[in-house]
Amino acid sequence: MDSRQLGPRLQGQTKRLRGSCDPQSVAVFSLIINLGKTEVEELGASPGHDNTLTIQHTCAAARWAAARGGRAPAGMWKRFSTQLNVQHIQKRRPRSQIQLCAGADECCTRDDNLLAYKRIRLRPRILRDVSVSDTRTTVQGMEISFPVGIAPTAFHCLAWHEGEVATARATEALNTCYITSTYSTCSVEEIVAAAPNGYRWFQLYVYRDRKLSEQIVHRVESLGYKALVLTVDVPYTGKRRNDIRNQFKLPPHLKVKNFDGVFQETAGPEEYGIPANTLDPSISWKDVYWLQSITRLPIIIKGILTKEDSELAVEHGVQGIIVSNHGGRQLDGGPASIDALSEIVDTVQGRIEVYVDGGIRTGSDVLKALALGAKCVFIGRPAVWGLAYKGEEGVREVLQILNDEFRLSMALSGCRNVAEINRNLIQFAKL
């Protein structure tokens, strides 16, 4: 097939797949194709290709063909290596639905996570001798090779058959941090066995049944996880219209492995393979004290967007904050994560470490976040796109692209190491 014809031919493919293919193929296809206009423009084909061809289309075609013993389109893997650099290409929005890339309601916050970085400009310094550069940093006292980790994202087995195991091996190989999602499709035991020397944190929800949360805390602590990431912005699941429209469900052959056998079969409503009433909307700051009472692991709170809550986090003795709006999948209309970062850094004043996720697509985005005070950034969707591309190797490539771009952006801005990055590098554009 001519690659220029690939996009148009895939526009209606999901409907045909639903009628004729197994649930896994439909789920994989649906996972990869991106609905968001901003992300479609950012991750589109290189200049000269048909306007409807996108990297997601190419990956989807390869995975769809591979599931049937076919081959990927020629040159697809080479084209993927530029997927985090392609910009300013006009695209038509694909009609297919996906779970990962969907945002809440109108997807304004999801899209603003990307646009906010474009409003930030860099002020490079010159004649600084950047012949040698060092991207290493530390998070919670542990050295990592560069300040980009993997954020907690669910259901990696939808993107690649090895799922979170492949993601964990990739982060171990590149010596960076991987936050395992509660909703992983591999168990924490499988992940640790596959990457025994990896640096991992575990993302935690507080459930109505506190014993359920306590059991998973003790499991990950005994397995050598180094921190707990308490997600606090999900008292209820946001209204993700694309998930509703697409009737997203985890395929029957996949399970949320960390809770395999915990929940009995039920006819009641479910959210992503777990009974819908499991999350506890009554969670409050007192639960931070409760969590501290059952573990010695550092506690990092994920989902803070205001200076008031960051001050409360410090007062309650947590060890870190991830500035996050859940990838724009919870409250639509909230601030972009990067826009909320400065006031939180200014409030915390170095008493605890501050990280950020959401909207990071290039090495210069990483540099901007660090200049505004983040200790490290975490990526979600790009890691899963890499996983869908070629498993562990694909995740490695995404991380390596960001590392290479970050190193170059750092040098071009006159910084030789992470310690030299500061807010003097930043100015804001009027767009």
C-alpha cells in the first residue's frame, strides 16, 4: 500500500474492525489513533505526505497487520523516530476513538497542556563553554540519568502484549524512574521480576475499603518500590465523553492484575475493570496521616494545582508533589500543569521536591519545566505511543529522543548541567 493512501483508508477502519475482528485488535487500534486536534497536528506526518497520514495511523496499521501475520508498511519504523519532533502540519481529525488520549468533557485542559508550553520562550545565554554536558539529576535522593520519568498510565497490555513489563525494562535500561499505575495489566510482582534493578514508585488510590489500599502498600514495599504516589484528584472519575461514546471496556482477556481475584464477578457498573464504587470520595488530608502510619516509604502527592494545597502538603509531611491535572482527564477547565507549576514552586520554597506531568513532548519542554522549578518531569501518552510502536524498544526510543533533545536544548541555552537551569532562562510570549 502506498503510504500516502494509508491515512484515508484508516479513517473508517474502527467500524469495520468492530464488526469482524477480535476485541484485542479493536482495543489496540482504538488505543493508538489520537482524537485530539492538537496532538494530531503535533504527531502528524512529515511534510510532503498526504494530509491525513499520521504517525498513529502508521503504528495502528502495523499493529493491525501484525495481529494477522502481516507486515508493517515499509519505512514505518524509521518515520517513527521523528514522531516527537514533527510540528505545524495540518491534519484531518481521525474518526476513531481511543481511551488513553481522551480528555474530560471538551478536552480543553488536555489540549491546553500542550499549548501552554508554546507560550513559554527560552532566553539563551552564549559563550558559556558547553562542550561537556551532564543531564543527571536526583529524585528523592536517587540519581537518574536525565530528568524524565514515566508517569502512571493504565492498561499497557492494550498497547503491547508484554505491557508494563516492557515499560519497566525500558526505564531500567535508561536509568530513570517508572511510576507503576494501580491499574496496570501486569502485576507488581511480574514487573519487579522483569526489571529487578529498576527504580520504581507506585501510584496509589485510597479505596473505601482501606484494607485493600493497605494490602497493596505492603506488597509494593516488600518488593522494593521506593515511594508511594498518592493520586488525589479522582474522588470521582471525570466525564470522558470519548470513553462513553466508544463504550470503552477492558477486553475480557485482560485484567487489572494487582487486584486479580480481589473483586467478585458483579453485574454492577464498573470503571476500567474495577467496581465503580471502589474509589472513596470522602478522602481528605487525614488520609495522608493514615498512609504515613502504615508505611515507611516517602509519600508524593499527585494532582495538586494550587499554592494553597501545596502548602497543606508540606504541612502534612509529604516528601514531594507532582503538579498534575491527570492529563486533562478529570476537571476540564482547570489550569495546564505547567501554568500551575510556578506558584507551587514559589510556595514550597525547596522544602520538598516538585515534579510536573502533562503536555511534555520535546526536550525543550523538559528544559522549560526545570527552569520553572520542577525537579523532574513525567510523561504518559508518549511512553504508551512508544510501547505501541515496538514494545520495550519503542519506549526506549521515546525516552532517548527526549534525552537527546533535552541535552541539546540545555547546551543551546548555555547550560552545562541541570544545576545551571533556572528561571532566568524563561520569558512568556503573548500568543
